Amino acid sequence: SQTIHQWPATLVQPVGSPLSLECTVEGTSNPNLYWYRQAAGRGLQLLFYSVGIGQISSEVPQNLSASRPQDRQFILSSKKLLLSDSGFYLCAYYRDSGSYEQYFGPGTRLTVT
Amino acid sequence: AQSVTQLGSHVSVSEGALVLLRCNYSSSVPPYLFWYVQYPNQGLQLLLKYTSAATLVKGINGFEAEFKKSETSFHLTKPSAHMSDAAEYFCAVNTGFQKLVFGTGTRLLVSP
């Protein structure tokens, strides 16, 4: 069966510090991978998605970046965090089931102080 | 472009009452539609999906949704609310390119 992991679960970082969030998927190969952000009281905003190793598409211009160094690993990074980067970050994957549903990880709560 | 509108950011019901969460979609292609549930500080869990088979879709935890093309709707219902149903619910539609567009969510509050 497929599982998706995210870490850390919670993170408190000062403004201007770097960020690295990791997402890994088990039990499937060559999944599409997605990073979403959920700000307080708002819906899900798609940040990045990847259809393969080294292939990253950015949906929203910002000071975040994403990388996919391995087939089932997706990393979200920032060189310098802003207060507005606070939020709940969710990783998701899609496997070719023909019906487009995505499966979500447990999320990372990021607070920038 | 595909989009989803969820009417009502908050819905309050009493335990045992009918739950109705509304979702209207806009899609230029035959849509695949989804309902997800999110409990506090957790990821999203797929409740049910419409993939052009039966228009009445049954999901987990007693929820179901009916696809109505003429009304471009995909409302979520449950006959009898339980306290454990209190959560945030998101409707989503596929955009093609293997991406989903989510609504802004509806928080369901269940009172005893």
C-alpha cells in the first residue's frame, strides 16, 4: 500500500532563516507530487508540482522553491523566510488511477516569528 | 478554466440532523469531482469521488454526493450528523494536467 510522510510535523523559524520541508512517498513509483499551502482561514493554494525527477512546475511566484532529487522525494525550500510564509504545508501525490484523486500527507505546521 | 464554489464557509447542525454542504463547479471538460475532509492539524482525506459512472456517489463515514450536470452541482450530504463529523470539508475538480482546484472549504460544526 502507498503511504506519504512529511517532516517535520511542526516548525517555528525566525524571519530570514532558511527552510527545508521534506515529503516522501512509499509503495508507488513515478508519482506526481504536489506542495500546497493552507493559510489560516483560507483554502489550499497549489505551490509546486512535479511529474518526474528534476521536473518542477511553479504555480505561484514567491520566495519558495521545490526540488525532486529522487523519484519519491519532494523538498520545499526557502533561503529566507518571511512572516507571510507561515501556514500549514501539505504534500500530496497522484498515481495514475485515471481519476485524478490526490492523496495527502499529514502536513507541516510552519510558524515564522 | 475549472473552478469550484462552496457556499457557506461555516455550516452548523445538531447531532442527528441532516448535513448538506454545497459545491458548484465550472468545468470546460467532463469533470472529475471530489470531496475531502480535514480534521484539525491533519492532512486531507478523500471522502468520495465522481468519475462519470453513477451520479450518486457513496463515500466513507455515511456521506454521499450527487452529481447534477444541469445544475453544475456536487453537494455532499449525510442523513444524520455525528459529533465526529465536525471538520472542514473541501470540494475539488480536476483541471486536466493531473491538477486539482479546491474550493475554499466549509467548516461543519455539530452541536449536541
